[in-house]
Amino acid sequence: MRIRPSLQEIRSVILRKRIISFGYRYGKVPLRVEPRVLGHAFRTRSYVMLAWQLGPEEGWQLFRFSEMWDVEVEQEVIAASRPPYELTRQIATVDTCAVPVS
């Protein structure tokens, strides 16, 4: 059975700078990411999470909150800095953010 995360759970991992893994959409393999920002999508106003995906396709990804499930919080703390991401491209309003963004 798939368990959906709460918004508070995602806010907490962002503020605590924890790496997480979770199922997403129809994927069979959990994704492992460094969550950085929770906000509202520019077009739909639904909740989205901006995160740096850790392999196999490393880079910035935007994930729909409603399509995330089975979130596992790791003890590892986010330590690496990442290339900048311009939020105005896809996030209209920021709910929670633990790093400076433009």
C-alpha cells in the first residue's frame, strides 16, 4: 500500500536539510533527492517540490507533491552546494525553503 506524505513532513525535511527517497508517479524504483523548496506551481498552483536528484539522472527536478509516496528520510544531511535554479520559471510562490534561491 502506498503511503502519501504530509505537507508538514516535506516542510520538515527541507528545513532539516535531509536527503529523502520516495516513489513517484508510476516509477518502480525509488528516487533519491536533496529537497530544497516546497511551493506552488506557476500554472496549476498545486504543491511542487524542487529537489536535486541524485543519480542516475542527476540535476534539478520539479516533483508534484500529489504524486509522491512512501517517503523515507535519511540521516544524511545535505552538504553539497548545487548550481543555481531560477524559481520564477516554474514556482509561483514559495512555501518552505532552506537555501537561497533566485
